[in-house]
Amino acid sequence: MKKFGLIGYPITHSFSKKYFTEKFEKQGFEDCEYEAFPLQNLSDLPELIKANPDLVGLNVTVPHKIGVIYFLDKLDPAAKEIDAVNCIKIVNQHPVEAFFSGELSSLQVRLEGYNTDAYGFEMSLKPLLHKHHHKALILGAGGAARAVAYVLHKLGITYTHVSRRSIKKQLSYKQLSKDIIRDNLLIINATPVGTYPHIEAFPDIPYEFLTSKHLLYDLVYNPAETVFLNRGKEYGAEVKNGLEMLHLQAEKAWDIWNS
Ligand SMILES: NC(=O)c1ccc[n+]([C@@H]2O[C@H](COP(=O)([O-])OP(=O)(O)OC[C@H]3O[C@@H](n4cnc5c(N)ncnc54)[C@H](OP(=O)(O)O)[C@@H]3O)[C@@H](O)[C@H]2O)c1
């Protein structure tokens, strides 16, 4: 049996559990199962892994994407730069192999961390980009926003974070003037604002300054069309929700676990 799972807290509903369970059924992977593990304290992670010796892969969600790094033996360079991990590969080690690799732990497994959010965002954004999308606003400054920033940097797009907190080099929502909106033709919502059940909520930006040259990307995928995207459409902007990114990051995790 190959076991996969999700750690986070609280886990009210799990996209990943549904996605992978359906995938296993559809593709006839009878020896695979996926379980959601609500994990309040990361210090319980080694115990969880010991108790589930069949585990080969984990997805990581809020609030553990950053803290989990301290429990890993190896960090993919992109995850290191982003400083957030949403995918762990669990490699069983032969004790001798572990000894020579210098990674001998009481678990005798090696935990490798990756960030597949960045991959999902990049692959879903790229086809929509035009030359004029060279400056961006990233709404939010959490784990997802870091993956977004990493990708924009990689693509040569300069960006500014917009935050409710007054932090150096970041804009506040109140500072978003007509000039700033017209100067940043790519706007990414990397906050949970507008997510079900609070579907009436939307990021507090001056939508009236949007144009048909704007691209609005919402990492939120439920509902499919948030108020953020809906209001963008009203002003002629191109819009994209987070569903494709979600599927791409899941498939990338699957590739990593099976590589
Ligand atoms: N589509 C996908 O594949 C995918 C992948 C990853 C994440 N996501 C989604 O991306 C969103 C952000 O994820 P995350 O892990 O980065 O979440 P997070 O750490 O909980 O929040 C990100 C940031 O959002 C801002 N924020 C939170 N509540 C807000 C509010 N009420 N009003 C304005 N800003 C608020 C905060 O920034 P400030 O305090 O600086 O304002 C916070 O740092 C979530 O909805 C998540 O589901 C989607």
C-alpha cells in the first residue's frame, strides 16, 4: 500500500483528498490511498510519520507551509527561496544508506520539501501574459504570495505587495491610486478574501481604474468567479481563477512523489 496525505489545521474540507481519491479510482491505482491528517502541532509530525509507515507523500496546507521546513532533511532550491513548502516526499532509507548520506535519523526516512504552488501558478499564468504585463501588484503577503513573488521574479515581472499592515516597500490598500493601478497591469489576489462562504467579500482596490489591458488573477478557486474577478470583468479586464493552479500543483506533487 502507498499512502499519501495532507497535513494542516484545521482541515474542514480537503480538495486534495477528493482530487487524489478520485484520481486513484479513475486510473485504477488500487494500492494507493489518501488521508487528511488534521495536525495542530508540527512537533507531532515525526510521530505521525512513524505511525504511518506506508506514507510516501504529503501535501502541506495552512498553517504549516513555513514551519514544516524545520522538520525536513532536504529542501528543493525553489522551496528554499520561497521559504514555504506545500509538498513533502518521504523517502524510506536503508540504515546503511542513511548513515553514509549523513541523514541517519530515528525515523530512518528522509523528508524532502518542495513548493508546487509556484509551478502551478507559473504554468497557469504564462499563457495569459502579454508584453505590457511587466509590473504587478500582489495582494497579500502570506505563503501563497511568496510563491507568486518567486514566479514573477523568475519571469522578469517587477512586483509590489499590497498589505493591510504598514511594512516597508509594501503598499497599503489606501495608497492604491489611479496611477498605481494604471501602472500595474497584472493584479494577483493572494489573500483568502472572497473564499466560500464569505463570497461577498473582495479585496479593497479601486476597481474603477481597471482597463481592458489588466489581467486579474485570483488564487481563490471557490467560488469559480469571485467578486474580485467579477468586478474586474466589468471594467474589461481579463480574469483567471485559481482552479488550474490547484490542479497543476497537485499533479506536480504526484510527479515528485513518484519520481
Ligand atoms: N489555487 C491554488 O492552487 C492555491 C494555492 C495556494 C493558496 N491558495 C489560496 O491563496 C489564498 C492565500 O493563501 P495563504 O496560504 O497565503 O493564506 P494566508 O497566509 O492565510 O493569507 C495570505 C495573506 O492574506 C492577507 N489577508 C488575510 N485575510 C485578509 C483580509 N481579511 N483582508 C485582506 N487581506 C487579508 C494577509 O496579508 P496582510 O496581513 O499582509 O494583509 C495574509 O498574509 C488562500 O485563499 C488559499 O486557498 C490557492
